[in-house]
Amino acid sequence: MSKDNAEEYHRSYKAKKPFYKRVWFWALAVIVIFIVGGSLGGKDNSNATNNAGKTTSASDSQNTKVYSTQDLKVTVSKAIVHNTDWLIKGKTKAPNNSKIAAVIIDNSSDAITDIPISTSDDIKWAKVKDGNFSAYIEPLQAFNASKRHAGDTVTVYIVALENYEKKDTDTIPAHVRKQIKKTKPYTLTLTKAQADYQNSLDGSKKDSKKASSSSSKETSSSSNIDKNDDSESLSSSNSSTSSSKVSSEDKAALEKAQDYATEMNMSKQGVYEQLTSSAGEGFSSEAAQYAVNHLTDIDWNANALAKAKDYQSEMSMSRSAILDQLTSSAGEQFTQSQAQYAIDHLPK
């Protein structure tokens, strides 16, 4: 090789750079680093999110403390949401805002047979305030039997739950159930009015034709009470008392009316509507008329006062609001004088 050729070869060899010094190599390396780093970062973030979710979910119930309840007083009341609910009042050592839950536990399987069924209404939990609480329990949720009878019983655990953040539609976790089962269970007993009312709801759902027929009768022959008339005379056009013979339907309606007036503290108009409603007893307007006209030993003023006390203690309503609720056609439907009597005799 000549000297000139050797020098030219040397220059061409020297001009070629190693691949790791080339621009395209480093551009490709940067892209690869971004891709790998993003993938690892996403996995880390996903793991962190999942772990945080598990921690949060666990903490929702891990810190829950179950308190027993004492000095329970059980009455049947026309609740703000459902008729013939049990009204449970009692005491507990749980702190304020602890949630009151009534649960049924199947001892054979250690499982909740129903979700918590105790709430102050359909949305909010009943809660503890200054060591006291009150909550409604709906019998329809507590019994699985298709036919209910007076005297039927159900055993429930009524407890206060501190730091319980789950919804009232969620199944209670196993470790919380175990705490609940260490408390004292209570037995609730159905009254005749409760059993009849719950059975009437089932009947109205199963027999739509009967409900439709009853609704037509109710629409075609309605009864109104003069709210300012203390005698509460029902419309004479619906009267069935002219007949000297009392039918079996009239007797049955009267028996039901007596239960609603004495056990649920209803107004006379409220009893009438419950008797004729397709979602209630489904009696004819004539039978309902006979029943309310033959109620005996009913103090309507006392019924109005009992309802007013419930609204005052359970709903913290003002006196004017209670008065409106007692007389409203969408409320209790007492006469004006009966409602005023109740307001005048409410505890100060």
C-alpha cells in the first residue's frame, strides 16, 4: 500500500464513530428509559392505590366498637316512615353519634340473616345522643314468614356501633358480628294491629284486582270530616247504620278500627282511611263508616296528644309544625280542636 493510500484509509477509519457515540443511539436510549420507568411507576402507583384502598376498607370496620344497650322501652307507633313500627327507646354507654343497629343473627351459621334494620328513617341512621337513643324497627323486615300472627316473636340484637362507617345496606363484617353476639339479645312481639297491617300489605301486593276494586269503591264513595266540627260527623251519604242487621264485614271493620284507634292512637279520619285503603284493610266505605261510628271508649284528644308527644320527642318539631302535622290531610287528620288540645298539653 502506498503512502497516499494508507493516509486515506486512516482518515476514513478515524471518521467512523463508535455506535454509543451516535445521536440516534442516545435518542433511542432515552425513549426506552421513559417507557420502562413509566411502566414501573404505574405499577407502583397501582400497588399503592390498592394498598391504600385495602387499608381504608379495613379501617372502616377494624376500629368499630360495639356497645350494649339497656333500659329498653318498646312501643308500637305510627312512625314517620312506616305504620306499626316498633319504637325502641333506651340507654347506652356509647359516645355521641354512635349508630344504633338492630340485627338478626343466625346462630347456626354465624351470619347476619338481614342487614341492619334499625334506622330513624329510610336514609339516616338512628344515633346516640347523651347516652340515649330512639329508633324504629319495621316488622316487615324482621319476619320472613308470609303470614304473621299476633304474638309472633323475633329475637334481635340492639347495639350501638362506634366508628362504623359502612352503609346500612352493607352486611356487617364477621369480627363485628362476633362482638354483637356477646351482647344481650331482645325479643320483640307482634301486636294484633301490627300483624294485621303487615298481612294487609302482602295481600294488596298479591291481589292487584282486589286492590283495584277497593280503590274504585274508595274513589266513588269517599268520606270527609269537618275539621272544625268536634262531633266529627261523617257524611250521611255513606252511612250504613240504617240497617238493623249488622253484617260480618261491619263487625270485622269495627274490630280493626278499635285496634287502630287504641293501639296506634289514630284519628277517626285516619282510622277510616286505613280501613278503606287498598294498601290497608280494603273494607267497603259502608263497613268503614259503620266501624268509626261505633267506636267506643276512644279519647280522640288523648290520641292527638300521644301523637304530638311522639313528634316532639322523636322529631324535635316545633309546636306550630306539630299542629300542622296533626291537622294535615297528608298527616294525622285530627280536628283543629283536638290538635289544639294536644299542643296545649305538651310538656314545656
